[in-house]
Amino acid sequence: MKANKYTRLIFLLLIYSVANLFNVSYADSPVTIYTPRGSVVSDVYSQTEFAQATITQLNYDFDQEYPNATRIEDASRTYNCHAYAWHVSEGGAKVWIGVNSSTSEDIYWTDGSYESISANVATKVSYTGNHSAITTSTVGIFISKWGSYPLAQHSANYVPSGYGSPNVYYVKLQMEMDF
């Protein structure tokens, strides 16, 4: 199993090296997005997509490493979990929220756009370990983007170890906005 992970790492490093050899840029472009209350979300970038070979490899890796999650969309460099949960799932463009910060998405609830609520009526969740997801009609089943890995449906506690504990903060859109 370890040799497999090293092989994948070498494969991805090779792809990045070839891209750099041919001056393919994966440069990020800052963009401005807003919460439902109109607050600016900090540290948001538009990013170019991976090469198809990288997407295929990341999809394969995901399928092998996380057999109890269901892939909904292919792996992508263009958006992350925070962007999916707070922006893309609401009709926004694919962006990456929090390139340089682990708290950029906090503005969605600190500005009052979302309110804390019980699990059975929540629409979004924020993991204590820097991960965001949306709820489904089944309590405890979420949809989230796993970094550059695919968008997935999964149980609350079935996420990569780097996302922390399954302790989540449940929220929903504030019904009465006082704009």
C-alpha cells in the first residue's frame, strides 16, 4: 500500500514538472464573492483546472482510498469544500475559498447570514477541523468537496483524517434578513 502512495506522489510530481517545463501556469486569480448579507469573503481565488490525466489519477485514488464515499463529480482544482458548501451549492461560480486562511468561510455565520440550528433542519455544516459540507435529506449524510479530490456524498464521520473530528456546527440560512 505504501509503495502505491509513493507511486501516486511521484506521478503527480511528474505531471507538475512537465507542466512547468512547458510553462503551463496554474496561477491563481483573486476574485470577490459575497455572503447573502453582502459581506466580502476573504482569500478567494479562481484557479485553472488540472490536466485530464491528473483528474483521472485523483479519481482513481479517491475510489481506492474511500470506497464508502460516493463520487458525485470528478476531482478538480477549481473549487474546494468551503466554496462548494457556501458558494457553489447556492449557484455561485467554482472558486477556492481559503487558499491562505483556515477561517475565510467563518464570515458566512459571523455576519449573520447563517444561524446555528439543530441537525435535522440544517442545510450546511462546518467541521471543527476546517471542512465544510451541505446536508442531504438523510440526517448524518453530507455532500462535500475533498480538497482537490472529487465532490462526494459520505457519512458525517467518513472524511479524510486531515479534516478533523466529525464534530460539526450545523447552520441554515437566516430566514429574515434585515438588509
